[in-house]
Amino acid sequence: MENPSGIQSGSYIPVVQDFFAQFYSFSTQISSGFAYHMYTLFLFTKSDIKTTLIPVSFLAIASSPGPLLVHEPETFFWVWLHILKYNLSS
């Protein structure tokens, strides 16, 4: 009896392997492109890390009513975004 799908028994494994190989290649290209662009954005603000990001972030954390360690990364990221916006506009 013939298989209605037209695929021979056992021949689907190379197709699946090829699909995952293409997906891995695509995801690697996307992630490497993302890392490249994130590094480029970092370079815009690299000189402002010591002079602006760290002091302003620490003052923001110290002046908050209940400083929690959970919110420190959010604070650094928020201040960094404002520095990035300022650097891109000037």
C-alpha cells in the first residue's frame, strides 16, 4: 500500500534536520546582529558611564523611600536610556 503523503518511510529525518539547521543559522544571524547593534548603542554612551550613569543611578537609588536591590537594574537601564537619547540627539 502506498503512503498517501508521498514521503517514503524514514525520509522525513533529513528534512527535519535541514529545517533545524536552517533555523539555527537564522537564529544565529539574528542574535549576532542584535548583539552588534546593542554594542553600537553602548558605544554612544560609553564615555558617560563613569561621569553620569553611576552617580545618577546611585543617587536615585539612595533617595528612593525604600531602596530594593530588585529595582537597581531597572534604575540603571532607565538612566542609560535617557543618556542614550541625549547622546543621539546631540
